Amino acid sequence: MSARPTPTNLVVEGGREVPFTSQANHLVSFFKTKATRHPRAEVPRLPPRPTSMFRAITRQELASALRRISYATACGPDDVYNEALAHLPKIARVALLRTFNRSLSRGMVPREWRRGTIVPLLKPGKPAGRVESYRPVTLTSTVAKLMERILHGRLRHLVQSDSQAGFRADRSSTDALMWLRAHVQPTNASETPLTSAVFVDFSRAFDSVDHHLLLQRLQKLDVDPYLVRWALAFLTNRQVRVRMGNRHYSRVKKFTCGVPQGTVLGPLLFNLFMEDLSAEFNRSGAQHYFYADDLTIVARARDRELVLNQALDVLSHWSHTNFMDVNVAKTKVCNFRSRCDAPVIRYRGTELANDDTPKLLGVIFNKHRGFGYHTQSMKTKSQKTLLKLSAVSNTLLGASREAIRCFHLALVSSSMQYACPAWFGIASDTDLATMDSVQARGARLACGLPATTNTYDSLLEANLPPVSEKAKLLAYKSFLVSSLHGGSRAANVSSCFPPSSEIGKLHTEITEAYGSVEPLTDAPELNHRILICPWTLQAVTKEMADAVKKRASDEAVAHRHPADYELWTDGSYVAETSSVAGAALIFAKGKESCKTVSVCGKGRSSFRSECLALHAGLARVIADRTLSRG
């Protein structure tokens, strides 16, 4: 059912077919041309071994990483499957943990962990006969990926930009699309000034990340020096080959630049590298948004030509300094709601081409209001898939009703509902009816109904909702989730779904009927950002020497983050009497004076004692806030 041709269709320029091994060599040579250090770039040097306290990987971190691995992924060159790692016995886990800590403390990565096998994947809609149409996805050591996952948990908090949605938890492509819609096609379009957007296309951005500059970024962010050394050793002198089919391999090449796609740390390191560009845009006042390497810059009103050209000057300087090229031929400009006097946007003296129907992350926008082009594109794509399904949907000899329905949900329905919060409320009734008709055709195939069956009966028989109703549900869910996150995400959905919109009216109706949950007290305004790392300091046991305990305690105090209130709690449990006791220390605005709150009660676990202490401490904080306001 896949619409992508297999890599065996690859031919070199001129249309001459080549054997599998020659295809692999042709591809690896092409991939290496970009993954080679720029002549002006400095050679990265491994920093000296740190003298600071080493934070060893804990058993809890290893167990958490093992729980998150997927059994559905392919193994790497080490031929180790994730399922085998998940079922390791205790003694093997201890040995694996010792290996990880030794590698991290010494900043040394085994040679096998730096080897990769590239499986070229054809990009959607690209010709299979050209090498630039393939995305290099690397299969690496499964054991190395497990350690990457552990270190990813220690680094992911560093990505702080609100303008990056790619490869981040609780973020998706819908966030980037909602941001663009809020700026160019909100619900109250009549109040929106003329808007222009530049859709920047980087040329193989992942393969262009310079290791020396990435090292400087990590050091600037004050990353643990042990992690910096390990990450640089992991990226340096990677040996890669391309696999075609199951047994045809290319020559081994050494990549001296870039972050490998297919690894766990690669996307995170790429986001950290691109945050510097986001900071440059913020200083210049350019409104922008990233989804991985997809960059969109927006400007409004009469000065949009000046703003966009200045932003592209910033991009030009940054790309020259950081050795990352922009594909000018694929970088487009769209002037939304503009009928004449389109601004002239240039990048390094070259005027960018205008595109009245730009495509971002699979969604086609329109220069004017509406999503008719996107609807027609989805209809054409879905009809091709339904044509394939009809070939195997014979009621006597074909697939079962349940199988056809599953294929329809996976290949057709999911495609039409993709990013529906971005177009719901703007798509016309005709667009929604078109998508419902495609949904009904799939329902008729699944149930073996005649083509004359109407849409309502077809969907009812197949137990499928109309696309319009499903899109409304998903749009409202996105509205609620984004509103809870607050910040720019809440502002975007508020612009797209004001109280007068269909989603806004639905929200008002629900909140009036069921009420809403309000916070216990107004949150204090903070003039600083609290950044809490997602891992704890070195664990201390009672068997350790007093000097070790004192050093760990001093380091814990040194890592305290500024806050208006600090709540320190402890609890204990006495099994003989089934009683619990807890105590809380409250520091107000960093003052040395503290308030002690103690509580006791009945219980059978130390968890309850901790909860009682937290409850008592939070109650005192709320009481103090209420008293100070009164």
C-alpha cells in the first residue's frame, strides 16, 4: 500500500540502471559531500577531562530508559534487538550500567557505537531516480541508543525556545501550523493586516551541523562537561555505509560533520544548535517559528517588506557563520490577502519566488481565505488509496470487512484528519462535505455497500464518524490542551478560536453547563524563570562517610533555584503503631528564617507521610498568601 517506490528504482543521471552495490556507493558518496567539515571550520578538539563532581547514571535512569524503548524498531549494526535489552536480568543490567558510567566518565565512545548503516528513504513526491530525493536515516547500535536515551533525559530541558516545536515532548507539527494560521488566517480575518510569510528551506540542515560550533553551544549553555565530552566523542569520526535491500552495502565512509538522523540525541543536538538562530531573530524582532529545520518568518502591515528583508539579512549572516546553506530555489514567499503591490523579498540579492499556495508540513495554505486547495489535494491522495483498497475489497474473495476498515482508518481517514485544528473553522462547508464524501466511499468499501448508498447511511453502517465531526472534536481537544499550556500556544488558539467561533461557542456551552476548575489562589508573579533539571544529584546512602554526605549536601544547596517559596519536606512511617509523621520547612523569598510545620496521623506507608507533609506545607503557603493580600 506504500506510495513510495523502493530504493531499487534508483538510477544515476542519464537514465542508466546500475547494480545494487553501485547504487549504494553512489548514495554514500553523495551523502558524504555534505557531511564533510567545511574548509573554514575549525577541527573540534575534545575538552580536557573535567575536575567537577561526576554524576553517575543511576539504576532508576536505566530502568526508565528501558521502559521507553520500542520493540518495533530495527536493530543496528550490532544485531541487538530492543526486546533483548528489555529482558536483561539484574546482573546484566548492573554490568551494562557500569559500562555506561565508564564511557561517560572517560568521555570515550566505543568504535562500534559510532558506526552506522544508512537506509535511504525516498522523500514523498520526489523522483526515485535522483540521489537528492533520498533522506539518509541511520541505523546505529541499539546499546548506544539506550545510553543516548538516558543522556537525552539530562539534556532535553535545555531547549527553551517557544519558537521550536520539532522533536519536543507535548509539541507537534500542529503547533507550528496553528502559529502560522494565527498570524495569516485567524478567524477574524477582516481585522488582520496584510501579512507576508517566508518559507525557508535549508539544504540538508542535519548534515551541516558543525561539531566545533555545536561544542561551543553546549559549553555556552553550561552543560555538564562530562556530557559535552561524550557527545563530541559520539559525533566525531563516524563510519557510515549505505545498505540497499537486505545484503548490498556500499564502501565505508567517514563523516566529519552533521548529526545522524535516526539517533536519539541527533534531533536534540540539532535543536540546541538552531536555538542560536532563534535568539538572533528575537533580538531583531522577527516573528518566526521552527519545526525541526522548517523555518517560517512572518511580517505584517506596510513595513513587512523591510522587516522580512532585515530578517533574511540576519539569516544570511548566521548561515554564513555556521556553514549552513539555504536553498534559495525552494525558499518561497506568500503575500496573504494581498492583491497588488506585493513586496519584493531578496536573499543575498536574489529575489525569492512568490507562491500563492504554500505548503507547510503537509498542509496547503491559500493566499486568500480558505483551505480549498488542501481539501482537493487530500481528496486526490485519498482516492488513489481507495482505488488500491477497492482491488482487495471483494465481498467473496477479498479481505474481511474489519481489515478494510482498519486500512481505511490508517491510510485515508488519518490523512484527512491530519492537522485538522489548523484548518477547522476556516474550511468551508463545501470542503467539509468533500471530505465526508471520501470518508463515506471508504465506508462503502468496508461494508460492501452499493455506490448509491448515501453518506449518512454508509458512515452509520461502518461505525465511522463524519470527518467534520471528528475534526471538530480534535480541534476542541487541541484548544483545551493549548489553553492549559498557556503562553504563546494559548494566544494562538485564542486567535484561531475566539468566543464567536464554533469552537469558542462550544467551550462556552460546556463551561456554563459543568463549571470550570479554578486555581486555589492567584499564582505570584515571577520576574525570573525557574529551570529545574530533570535528574537528581548523586544519591546519598546512610553507609556513606560523613564527608561524602556533607559534600553532596553542599552541592544540593548550591544548585537551589531562585523561587518565591521553597518547601522542603520529609516523612517517616512506624510499622509497629501504623502511624506516620511529616515535617515541612518553608522559606519565604530566600530568607533564612523558616516556618516549621509538623503533622501526624494514621497510615501504612512513608508515601502517606510525605503527602501529609506536602499538604500541610502548601496549606501554610496558601494561608500566608491569602493573609498578605487581605
